[in-house]
Amino acid sequence: MSRGAIDIALYEIDQTNQTIEDFTTDPERFLAGFDLSDDERTAFLEWDYGTLYALGAHPFLLFQVVRSLAVGRGLSMPDLLRQYRETVTPHGTPDYIT
């Protein structure tokens, strides 16, 4: 139950096309082995990446997963960047000091 757990889960999701598919197909099962708080797990299950950002997800890892999950949805990179900024900006700048 820490930012580290969020980042580890993000890292594991974005390893291969198969891990992305596994997360997309059955996120609850994919996340079963991660020590996430209820809020963190809910944010992953609902793919509420704004909340993950607010909870301290590393912005680089988070964006990489957002980008990977967006592949195939037909979003252009400018549209994806705009959507990402609009989603995370209301959460300010999380405290990344560990």
C-alpha cells in the first residue's frame, strides 16, 4: 500500500502486449498479487488514472501505460496528450518525496 506498489503494478502492466491484454481483459485477476490499498485497487479497476496520479503514481510510468492502453482506440498523440493533461491537471502536483 504505497506509491511503490502503484508503480510496480504500472510497470508490470506495460511489459508486453500480453500483460496489457491480461490487465484489460481481467484487471481484478491481474492485480491480485499486488499490495494495493482499496483506493489504489479501485482506481486501477476503474482505470481512473487521474486518481492514480493523485495517489502518487510516477508520471512517466503512468503515461506509458495510458499510451499503451490507448493504442487501437484511434486517438492521435495530440488528442491523447490533451486528454491526459485534462485528467491529471486538476490533481495538482503530487508529493513525490519518499
